Amino acid sequence: MAEQTNRPQHEYDGSQIQVLEGLEAVRKRPGMYIGSTGPRGLHHLVYEIVDNSIDEALAGCCDHIEVNIKPGNIIQVTDNGRGIPVDVQPKLGIPAVTVVFTILHAGGKFGGENSGYKVAGGLHGVGASVVNALSEWLEVRVRRGGVEYRQSFKRGIADGPLEKIGPAASTGTTVTFKPDPEMFTETTEYDYNTLLTRLREESFLNAGVRITLTDERGPEVVRESMCYEGGISSFVEYLNRKRDMTVLHPQVIHLKGQQGDIMAEVALQYNDSFNELVLSFANNVNTPDGGTHEEGFKSALTRVMNDFGREKGYIKDKDDNLTGNDVREGLICVISVKLTEAQFEGQTKAKLGNTEVRSLVSGMVYEKLKEFLEENPGVAKAIFEKATQAARAREAARKARDLVRRKSALETSRMPGKLADCREKDPAKTEIFIVEGDSAGGSAKMGRDSNIQAILPLWGKMLNVEKARLDKVYGNEKLMPVVTALGCGLGEEFDVSKLRYHKVFIMADADVDGSHICTLMLTFFFRFMRPLIEGGYVYIAQPPLFKLARGKDVRYAYSEGEMSRISAEMGQGVKVNRYKGLGEMNPEQLWETTMNPDNRVIVQISIEDAEKADEAFTILMGDKVEPRREFIERNAQYATLDV
């Protein structure tokens, strides 16, 4: 018989079933609609409104979109489209524009061929209403039929009826809104460059549409107006130019096809780097997680390269087929599909699910790319030389990996000799500090919590993997101890489920050399162990720059400004000690300032935008000096290092 207890019984009945009215659901669970309430979600509000204007451009009714960041981080988006309908919606009895901004799943994009749009990115009918719900206030102005209309809202609720405010000489829509600090508690400040990157993408994807971004917040107005007649081919040229890459063929390969109401185009160009960048879009919406359009492209590219290569003798009978990674090394590619009934996964539309798109893209790429290679033998030869070099490097990497395994570690329990492991075996509870230098490593070993914290000292500068293939990594005396200690392999064999520590800290001196080591290690993780960063496992430990002491009162400062403020608070007689490196700290100080989970300062590394991250690593760690010099000059004002 089950044991009887006196636990209170929590009643569960119909009174506990909540029905959220109107836009309450959005304010209750904003992450479901915009991904997060951090900076990413904040910027997503702008994208939702701009996407509605882009849909007007796709319908052939708009050729100029203006985005203004006004003082107070107020956003204003204006287009010269048809204007949102203002007549009464028959079923609800209120103006259509009011419906669009107050009712979830309401819009003109559900009716396929019979709707106001044949192709649209906003297919869920929640974009405008979600932005309204998450704004402190929002105003929409519509110019339509020679009249201008206005309606205002506060936190998603109409602040009055739709009203006529005067004549209009043009058509279009203007939406002005202020993000609600009650929803975006982390920040409500917009980043100009983040918006510029996204809007430039939109301009590339819609050849001939002009998009203007203006920032009115500073002492000087900043404005950039973008219009690219070359479409996604111009996009690929821009991406290579931004990275100052040496291209293998001057002409961007542009492929285009259509099947029914689905249109697909691909632009690609190879360069001399070891990395690939494939960006995919569906109805102008970036799909960072890929989907059927990306799958169709990748499978067709591998297939056509192997078939064509064998036909022309680039691949010998005795040779193995090229792999997908082989044929995509050094590739920059943009894929864009447009279709009536796009099926996205989730409101943030990170992945396309339409199965019919895969067959269209695959067939189109195979046929058209094979035709291009036939007609351009010089380009074909350059691409195949690149791919076969990648195949040889892959084979060399396999041999190097096997040699490393035989010699020591990856299939045994042997750990690097310098690793001071922790006692806890549950990865979710453990952390590893990859520490610059034996001296600092020694202090870290003595000061750590040995139950949950492991220490791996490194010495000297490590390999810059931006300039090396995987075969150069295996056997490298600086990098292989890291791979072995983490336990999850690298490259194609990477398996995050085998990660031995769920917090991986890079701990280096707070100076230029320390920053260089951090960048080298992050480049390694980004190129060969990217899921570590994507999963939120990688952190930068932040040691203090200064120790301030006045008698028994000891404090630490992490910047010049903080040091000055604390020094003033402590008064006369304060002694300021500038740390030159981690090795100067005794174990107690290192624990107290940098390793103690209760009060340490750490930075979690994330990949907000794969394109920006790829570009940054290429510029900072690549062969070309000029882009790096320009980057440093442009960003020197943001440096916080005391050198």
C-alpha cells in the first residue's frame, strides 16, 4: 500500500485555466515571438516592420524604404508602397490597419494567389502586432487614396480611433515606435552597424530597391543609402571585398531557375581561403539554420563537381569522390528563394521547411552549374585545383589524426601532462581554465576550487588556424592538449556530448599579448569547434587591472575609469598597484578576483551573426595587412587596454 502523507493538495480546476486577451500573450511570453528580450530581440522589432515594407517591394509596389533611429532610440520606418488598407475589415468591424496592429495572426498574406501578396516573408500575421505589443508607444501613418491617416497605440492598445489628418500627395506607410523598457530590461539602445548589416542584406536581395538608414542620435547625423542593381551577385562581390580575399575567378557565378510559383537564384565565387560562407534567404528572410534550399544547393554542388570532375579527368578513377567540405572550401555563396507558401520553423524563421524547394534548387544548380563549367574551362580548372588540394589536406589530416591517436590520447584516458583536473565528473558542474603561462597556471592550480575547476596552462603563442588547414592542427603542441582535455574532438568528428567541462574559460593577461592569445584561441574554437561557442560553453575570464589598498580596505578595478572612481571613494592614502600579468597575483588574489563564481567578472562568447564573426576573424587573423590596419584605426576608440 502506498504511504499516506499530509502534503497539501494543490487544486487544479477550470478557474486556473488562463485566457490571455488581445496582445497579452506577447507581453507575457515575448521570447516566443522575437526570440529574446535582449539586443537580438530588440533589433528584431525593426526587422519585422521593414519586412512588411519589403513585402510591398516584392509585390512591385515599393522602391524606397527609409529607416530612422531618432533620439531616445525611437525607430521610424517609412515606405512608398500602397499603404496599409484603412477600410473596415468586414468580420471584425474595425479598420484593417487597426486589425493589423492589434490582432495576432491577421494580415494580407494568408490567401496565396488571392491575397494581397504572392510572395512575402511575413507569413504568420504577427509581426506588426508583436512590435506594437512590445512598444511603449507606436504610431502608424498611412497615405492612401489621397488622404493621410493616423492611429496611436500604447503597449499594444489603441489610444484612439483611426483618424484622417489631411491630404496626401503620395502613398505609403510610416510606423514610428519606442521599444518598451518594461519588456527590454537589458537595453533599449539600437546599434547602428547591426541594423546597417541587415538592411544592406535586404538591399542586395531586392535589386533596384533603395534602403536608407539614418542615425539622428549623435551630434552629427549618420546616413547610408543602399541600392544594388546586381542583386545577390553584388552581395557575393561585397562579401569577398570586405574580407579583401583573393578570388580564384573574377566572375561571380549566377544561377537562376523557376518552377511554378517558386523562384530560386544562387550566386557563388571561390577565393583562396580555407573557409566557407554560405548565406541563405527565403522571401528575403535570413535563414541562419539553413533548410531545404541550402540542402538542395549543397547536395547538387557536391554531385556536379564529382560528375563533371570524372568526365573531364580532374578526378582519376582510382581517387575517392570529393566531399562536401572539399568542394565548399574557399566558397562564398548566397542562396535566395521566393515562394508563395513559405514554411518556416518558428516565428523567428531560422529554417526553411518546404520540401519542394530542395528539388528545385538541387536540379537547377546541377544543370546550370554544369553548363557554366563546360563553357568556362579556365574557371572550372581553378575550382577543381582548389577542391583537390582540400581533399589532399583532408587525407593528410586523417593520417595526422590517426598518428596522434596511436601515439597518445584520443582513444585512451590519458590527459595532457600539465592538466590539473578536477574531482567532479559531471560536466554540467565543472569548468576548465585555459591559462596563459606556467606562472599563472601555478597560481591558478593553488587558488582554484579543485572539486569543480580544472587548470590547463599554455605557454607562448599558438598556431593561427585562420592561415592553416586541419592537418596542421593535429599534433600541434599548443592546441592538441586543449583538444584532448576537452574530450570532444574537432572538425567533422566534433561531438559536443563528449565535452568534459560545460564552462571553458580562456584566462590571459589584461594586456595586448593576452588579447592576442584570446583571439587566437577563439579563432581556433570558431573554425574547428564552433558548437562550443554556439552552445554557450566558452567564456573569457576578466582579471582586474588594478589593486587598490588603504589599510585593510582592498578593492579591485577592471579599467582606468573604475580605478579613478574607486580611488576617489577610498580617499587619500590609497595605494594603487597595476597588475602586469596573472603571474603577479598570488593564489588567493587570483581566486578572489578572477575564479570565484560568486564575484568574478566573466564574458560569455556568443555568435550573434555568423557573417560578422566570419568577417572579423578573417580581417584580424588573415594574411592581408591593409584590412586589419583599417579595422584597428576604425575601432581604436573602443579599446580598453592600458598599454
